[in-house]
Amino acid sequence: MQKKSAKKGTKGVGEPNKTMDSSGGSVPKKARTTTTAKEEEEIFNVFSLEMDSLECDVCFLPFESQIYSCKNGHAACGSCCISMRRKCPTCSEPVGDFRCRAMEKILAGMTRPCRFNKHGCTETVRYTEARAHEEEACRFAPYSCPFDGCAYRGRLLYGHILDAHAPAGDAATFKKCTTSNAMVVTVTLQKSTPFRTLLHPDEESVFLLLNGGDVPTARSLSVVRVCPYGAEVDQKAESTAGVLLWWSLSARLELQFVRQLQGYKAKRFLFVPDDFWGSTDSLDVTVCLW
């Protein structure tokens, strides 16, 4: 018997698989289709975790871009490393020499919606940038009333001050100057009063005349805007403090926007010596906006 020259089921290299058609001829099989990575459906993994695991164990604020730890793995933010004098509050080991690179990489890839989305913000920000956005940049963040002991926090700060504080004499309103387009207001400022609230006639803008005590043997007067957020306002303020007709001080200041008074220090201000306040510890201050 003659041997077959090829084993059953074998084929030449590179030859396509074949099948028989109804006429007895052979036709190539349909090539197998392959799915590339681009054609595959993208899959997102969703994990849940406690929010306090993403917060500094010292200040309880969300971690930002840099996270440090001691040799025992206790994490802290950069600010707390400095305030704790580089001593871990948990184990007393030095903290700040090691970076938590793995945690930093995880947080760098995380995003979340702004927590003021119910007020209208549609921004989705990186987790490490969320606190800066919400505290410094978000136009939809609610306003906190600057008066000590007042718990108001909302979007209608102007109306709140007008209704709750202005009747007691704690707020004054600018008026248009008769000789120019400037807005002018004059208030009596007590030496012990930390600020006076100034309202703009636009029924939205709120300004503060700050009376700082951080200057030896004097007071520092400055003007800031606290409302509204994100307004494109190119204004300057001139403060004039006077006692009688022959005593007068004045200064022109760049008008700054301030979200939080705590920790704020004016770079430019009107210097008013203690002797200038007189026996009543008060003086008249005129603020002009233009």
C-alpha cells in the first residue's frame, strides 16, 4: 500500500483553512476577527472608601499634592509637618523626610464635582485641587457673614446685612459723588471696632473698612471687597481720616477681594497713629471708590 505523503490535518505554512462547497470545490474559511485595544469597551473601576482616609490626621483637611509620613507610615500634610516641628503626633518620630508617592499618585488621578454644585457650579476638579477651587475660585460658593457671632452663610449676603445688621448702625451705604462718578461714604469709626461694613448701591457688592491693630502705636485702615465672588471689578479706594479741620490723613489703595478675613493682612493701608484718635477713641473716615 502506498503511504500518504502528508499527515492528516496538516497543512502548509501560510495556507488558509479550506472547506468544500456544494460543487465539490474548496473555498477559504472566513478569517477570524481580532479586537484591538481601541475597539474594546472601556471599563471604569469604582471604589468606595471613607473620606477621612484621604484627610490629614492632624488638621483633618483633604490632602493636596504633597503627602509626607514618618518611618512608621503615619501621614501628614506639608503644613502640619511644619506646625508640628517635624514631629509625628502619633509616634513622636520625625515626620517630613518621606513622601507617600503611592498615595500622591492615587489622589492625582482622582476627580470629583465641586461641593457647591447645588448652587450652580458645574466644575469637576482634581481631588488635590478641590479645596483651592472651593475656597478661592468658585463663583458659586456661599458667603459667610463677617460679623462675629452671626451664623449666616448663603448667597444673599448683601440682603442679609441690610436686614439684620444695617438697622443697628453696623453698615453704611455709598452714595454717588455730586462732582464726579465716584462713590463716597463717611463713617465714624471707633478705635476698638475691627471693621465697618460698606454697601454699594448696586445691591450686591459688600465692602469692609478694616481697622487693624497689627501696627505698633497705631491702627492700619484698609478697604477690601468680600462680595460678589468672581466679579470683574477694577476699582481703587481712597481712605481719608480726619479729626477737626486741620488734621487729615489720606491714602490711595488697590481694592482687593478677600474671601476670608481670618489670617488676612493688608499689604497697603492708611497709617493712623494712636494720638490721632483723640479722647473719644474715634474718628471720621471717608472712603471713596472710583
